[in-house]
Amino acid sequence: MKKKYDIIVIGGGPAGLAAAISAYDKGAKSVLILEREDCLGGILNQCIHNGFGLNRFKESLSGPEYAFRFIDELKTRNIEVMLQTTVLSMREDKTITAINSKEGVFSLKAKAIILAMGCRERSRGALNIAGSRPAGIYSAGTAQKFVNVKGFLPGKKVVILGSGDIGLIMARRMTLEGAKVQAVLEIMPYSSGLKRNIVQCLDDFDIPLYLSHTITKIEGDKHVTGVVVSKVDQNRQPIPNTEIHFDCDTVLFSVGLIPENELSKSANIPLSPNTRGAIVYQTRETLVNGFFACGNVLQVHDLVDFVSEEAFLAGAYAGEYIKKANKGRDAVDVKNGKNVAYVVPQKIDKNIDGNVKLFFRPTKMLKDCTITVKCGDEILVKKNKKIVAPGEMETLILTKEKTDKIVYEIEVLVEGDI
Amino acid sequence: MFDVLVIGGGVIGGTILRELTKYKLSICLLEKENDVCMGQSKANSGIVHAGFDAVPNTLKAKFNVIGNKMMKGYTKELGVKYKNNGALVVAFSQEELAVLEKLKARGKANGVNGLEIISASKLKRLEPNVSNQAVGALYAKTSGIVCPYELTIASIGNAMDNGATLITDFEVADIVKRENKFIVKSAFGKEIEGKIIINCAGLGSGKIASLVGDSDIEVKARKGEYILIDRESGGFISHTLFFVPTKAGKGILATQTVDSNLLFGPTAEETEKEDIDTSAKGMSFVIEKVNTILEKPPLFNTITSFAGARAFSNRNDFIIEESKNTKGVIHCAGIESPGLTSAPAIAKFVVEELVSKQTELVKNKKFNGKRESESCFKNLSIKKKNKIIKKDSSYGKIVCRCEQITEGEILHAIRTNPPAKNIDAIKRRTRSGMGRCQGGFCQPYIADLIAKEQNIALTEVTKKGKGSEILLKVTK
């Protein structure tokens, strides 16, 4: 078997597919995708609802349809794919150790590696939610896999904790399957999901959303039988005597996604504590030369369209990277200013041509706000926005003319009314 | 009819079962749950205690010290992970330093070697992340760690390989004595006969004792809540850290586990027998205490929290004795901490000293105490891994990504003694689902494997036995 590649892409979901296509089109001759599942497409395969591709294709596709647009593109190119292959570790010298049933444990070497491993769901355990540990408790994505891929319904009386997009989608999905979704609970005073999902998945089905509420106890010995829900104060602490009890046989958790960077850590790639993804330049190259990251392993996106956009960028720069020597960095830092949770990229290399698109999330919901990018006292960009929320990613474009002006660092901040 | 019926598939029942198979006896283990190791043996700290804590001349002191010495060889034979990581009892005041002297003297009286009182600076060298407020510690070099369910499952599996029978879902409801045998009846009307009964029923041992007329044995439950931290932070501490015991109790401990997680806990709260719920109060207590004994503990890497119930008796000591009222019955009741450490020593004593009084013990020459290690695939060399994959390609397929567990290991757990019949049973044998995603990704795959191997529908697959079915019905 072939052991050396120009570019190896880890993960064959939306990010990996777009990155591989883009790298190939930039001239990388040998491109390999390593995918642990038995087909390409990643989590899109279990997302049978529509709404994918509105930005990119100007039409509403299902998850598998969106994936197939890319898989079809991939097939017209000489890109290799290894399925049912799990990467066990990587080294900074771009050696990958992987495992599958056919080859056993084997090593591969690449000139550049694109990280596209996606993310995982935060579990019930990580939240220290009190109570028993019975059957019937799932993260929303696991339930989605059981319902949409395996064809089995976990239960018929459901409570959902967290108003993340997968939780909202599953509220509708379970309802369509005849289950009664009694409540969606959100510990924050606002939803972390997209507005359109709140309307289409909850409001349209009369499913109540309880803001500033959380589960304080799970009940049931063998199988979950109910939950106790409490209202929370500004510090997210349960308020005594606000308990509501729900009988249920299923509890779904949609309480956040975490980029899966265990492999990145094995290659000593520095991560951002804010995104939990790699720290990157606008090229999506990490701080370890020749390692690029894109999609949900880098930052958790709201829409797959943005994942594809980011992956095309990463793939293209990885394609460039293997062709020519780095001309040296002239990097400045991008800082999180007031009310900003994170900004990607975290670094801008002034030696790279072209505009820089900044992706960021606010720390809280703000109205009638101003988004500003500052370098010291100088304002580089200023933009007004009616409303911003942590659940909706914001973008801003810095032209080359502006980035040339940056000395040392810039700061992105949002000001507005609460 | 069996020669011996062991009631209860925890670590005590399991090690006794294995000890019995060294002799020519027909043996049966009765377990009320769908899998073995479902009580206190699945949710405790996993400490192989040195033996300085137990009051001298108690059964606890005696079996703790012998068990500690046996554990290394015992676990090696069974292919069970064991680490002699040492323990530190951390003092925060001059008064507590004085208590350390008492503990050391007590340990010496119990026959514990390797006890040393160390300075704050030496403590900091051994454990750089210990609290800066610590003023010294008792260092117990013989203390170790073991995985309690791995040890229990391996003991029972090895006993079964040597001929013992396991019957699960058999909750003992009644015991009837006939001339030279017992008829043990289950809650569902099944009956099993045996000549000797060994009561190792944990929280239920008081009830079993009362069924044979020994109402003086009272067993209550004490709940302990724990917080488990991702392997990624497993190197934060390497020893087992204890607080100095006070009148208010032992406090909690902080330890590395043999699987490189960190474990913080337990609380100690007397409860109803079946209550193993975690509570907000319990978890905040653990968090507060961990923040006291460690500098900036990595609680951000919490994977899960859980609770276990420990049985304790009205005698403030282990109860290991023949029934006072019914000949042929042996009780092992109230085996709280250091029960795990003591288990191999208790098993040897029960069989050699107590069972021998009831029946003649003839060596079983076919006994093979060795057992292949579970869940060791990821630690093998690449060469060895490839040899196995070549023979069985299912070892080339990773099912649990967080713990890197292969399909081959999961099938092995379903097919070997004691067979894993549900999702949690597979988790305890292979660690699949024990990682940071808590089974989010692998559970659908594992459910498929169970359904296929047992030839049942996915709706019949359970998390932990009947009543815990994971799926309700086929979609529309």
C-alpha cells in the first residue's frame, strides 16, 4: 500500500470532503481521506431534515443530499478514501498511525495534514446533574442516530435539556414519530439554537421552551421515569421552591458541542481555551507547520455551509503550502474584546494576500449594537447590528488594506443594550 | 444439586467462588441482577489499602493486611490491572500531624510495613499539585489501586472457566432447610438446591441472614458519591490522597485510577438500601473537599459523577462466620472498606477454615488460575496488535473512539465468562462508553453487536437488565 501522500485529510464529513476537493484543485497530486465510519458524509448522514445548503446552493437540501453534492464532486477527482479507518495518533513530523481491519495498524506520512474530525456532544455526566443513571438518557445526536439511521424510537414521553440546534431538531423529529415532547429546557435566558429552528421545531408544534430552567434531578431505577426541573437565577443556580415535575421515559441532552481534538493534542498542536479548537492563522494553518484545521474541529459552526466555506479555505492553503516554502510569518494576534467569546482566526499573517474573514460569537444577547475592530485606538471596521446572540455566529471582513495597517494586535468588541 | 451455593456476585462472592473451584466441588453463584458486580463492587474507590486505618485486632485489620500482601500476585494471575501507587494522608495542622503519628503506630500494630511521616516539602516533591496549605503527610508505600469491577469480573470469569455455574436474575426470596440440603427459591419461583450456602449478598446479606434465622446480623447502606475526571488529566496526581480522619469522618480521597482517570470522593451518607442517586449537595461537598486537598484540581475535565452504596454492619467490623442457627450456612456480611483489599484473604479464610468444617476439601488438579487480561488490546505493541487483527479482523475496527476499544474486544466480552448481556456489562468489561463522550457515539454500535450476538431485536437490548430497554419501538 501507498505510504506517502501530499495531503492527508482526517475525517470524511463535510469539512473533510470540501478540504480534500479544494486541496486537490490547488494542485495537490495525492490526497487521501481517512474516515472511521463505513461511508463518507459524517454526521450529515443522520441529519435527514432539510435546510442545508441555503447559503451555498441556494436551495434547501437534506443532510445526505448536501453530502452527496460533495461526494459526487470528489468522485470526479483522483482522491483516495480509506473507510472504516481510525487514526490512533499523529506526530509533529506528520506521521499518522491508523488502524483498520484490512491493514491492521499502519503508518502514513504526509506533507500536510488537514484536521477535520468534527465535534462530539457534551454528555450528561460532564454537567454533574443529580439523580439516578437509568436507561432512556441520550445526547440528542445519539437519539438522532437511533431514530434516523437505525429506525428505532427511544421513547414516547420526552424532556429535552438544552436548546442547541440538535435538541430543537430532535424535538420536532420525536414529535413527528408520535412522541410527546413535554418541554425543552434552557439554563440560559436565551436559546443557543438558531431562531429559525425555534420557530420551525418548537413553535410550530406547540412545544414549550422554558428559558432559565434546568434539570435538577433524574428519577428512575432501571429506566428513567421522570425529571425534576427548577428555575435558575442569574448565576445559573437552581432557585428553591420552583420545582416542576415531568413524567417521562426519555431525556435528551443538547448542551453543547466540543471539538474533538484528542488527536491534535497528540501532535502538540496548541488549542484555544475559548473555541477548544486549534489556534489558527487566516489560512487555517495551526501553530504546528503543515497542520491545517477546519469545520467543527476548529470551531463549532451553526451551518454546514460555513463549514464547507472554511474547509475550502483550509484545503486551498494546504494545497499552496506543499508547493512552496513559507515566506516567513508576520503575524498579529486577534483578541477577544468586550462581549466577545472568541474570534477565528486567532492570528493574522500579514504576509498572506487577500481579505480576512473574521468569525466570532458574542458572550451574550445584545440589541442595537455596534461591532468594532480596533487596533490600539484606531478603528479599522465598525458595523451596526440590530441584534447579536451567542447562538448565531457573526462575521466581518477585514480588507487587505486594513490588515496591512495592523501593528502587534487587533481587538474585536461588541457594545449594545442587554 | 450443588455442593456450594454462593449468594451474591460481588467481589467477596466472586473471590470465594474462585477459591472454591480449587477443590473438587460443584459450585453455583446466584446473582439477583442481570450481570455480576452490580452492587458496591462496581462503585467504590478501588483502593488497595495499606492497613493503618483499621483498629488493631479486628477482622478488618487482619484481612486488610493479608489482602494487601496478596493483591499483587492475585491480580497478576487474573490479568487484572494493579498499581502500587502509594498513599498519602495529608495533614493541614499540627493537631493533624499528631494524628498521623497515631495512625502510623496503629499501622505498625497491624503489621503494615513502609509507613513514614514526611515533611511538607517532601510531600510537594511526591505530589506537586497537593494543596500549598499541607504541612506534612503519612506516606504508606504499600497502598495500591485496582479496578474493583475488573477484579470481580475476572474472579468470577476464572471460576466459571474452572467449572463454576453462574445464574443471574435470581433474587433469593426464601431458603428452606431439608435434612442435608437447602432449597433456595427465587422471587420468580425458581429453585436451586445446595448443601452449603455462603451469604455474600452485600446490601442484602442481612436479609439472607434473617432467612436462616440469624436476625442479629443487621446491614445498612452508606451512600458514597464520586466525580470522575478524564484520562487527559490523569497525571495530575499519582498517589492516593486522604484527609486525616476526624470525628466527622474520613473526608474524601483523591486518587488516580488504574485506567489513568482521576477519582474524587466518596461522600458518606446513611441511606435507604437502593438509593444510589447522586445529589447536588453530595457533589458540591466533593468539589469543596477536592479544592481543599489539591491546588486547582482539573474539575473542568469531569466525565461523569456516580454513587455507590456500601453495606456496613451493626458490629463495626466485618462479619465472617458460620450461622449460629443453621448449620451449613456461612455469612460474609457488612464487608465495607477495606473489603476490596481484604477479598482474596477473606476468600481463602472462608474456604480453608469455614467450608472445610462442612465438607472435605479435595484439591482440583485441573484448576487453572490464570486468566487472559481484558481490554488490553490498546496497550499491546503494534506487532502484537497486527498478529491479532490478522487472525480476527474485528480487532481492526475501533468502536469506542474515546477509549479506543475494538469490535473484537466487545465480541470477546459477550462471548467469554461471565458473558456480558447488556450495554453496561460491556462497559465494565471493555471500558467502551467510559470515556469522555460517555457512549454517545458507540452505544448504537454496541447495541447492534449485542442484538446480533444474542439473536434478539434491538428493542430487547438493555442498559442493565430487564426494564432498562434502550429503545421502545420501530419508527413509523
